[in-house]
Amino acid sequence: MIDKQRLINEIGLDEKFCNEILKLFFQQFQNRLNTITIAYRTKNTTLLKDELHQLLGSEAYCRFSKLQNAIIDLQQCLAGDKTTQETKFE
């Protein structure tokens, strides 16, 4: 569920601009997710890091805290701060 009022209050947006930001986020999300998936499958860590960074930046305007936490976890895994068998591409 999207809390538009939270976006309006925390970022200082009016409702029309809030709707536009959400619309843009969701328009780009599927393409970005596809690129992240391809980067992961092809073990292209540079592209994966770049796409995660861009997604995190986009997410910051939407305040999707669960998505934010997942992206940060993935970034930490790629940086070596957290390790799992999957992120080692083994």
C-alpha cells in the first residue's frame, strides 16, 4: 500500500506531483528489474551495482522502506559486507 500522505508530508510535495513521481517510478520499475535480473544472471556486477544504485535513488522519493532495505542488503552483499552463496556467483 502506498502512503501518499506520507510522501506529501515528508518530501513536501503536492498531490499532483506525488502522483507523477509514483507514476514515473512504476513506469521505470519493470525495466530496471529486468536489467537487474539480467545483470545478476550474467554475473555483471558493475551493471548490477549501477542499477541497484539507481533504483535506490528512485525509491528514495517513494519511501518504500521494504524495497529500500532489500536494495541496501543487496548492495552490502555485493560490497562484501554480507555474504551468501548466491551473491558470490558460485
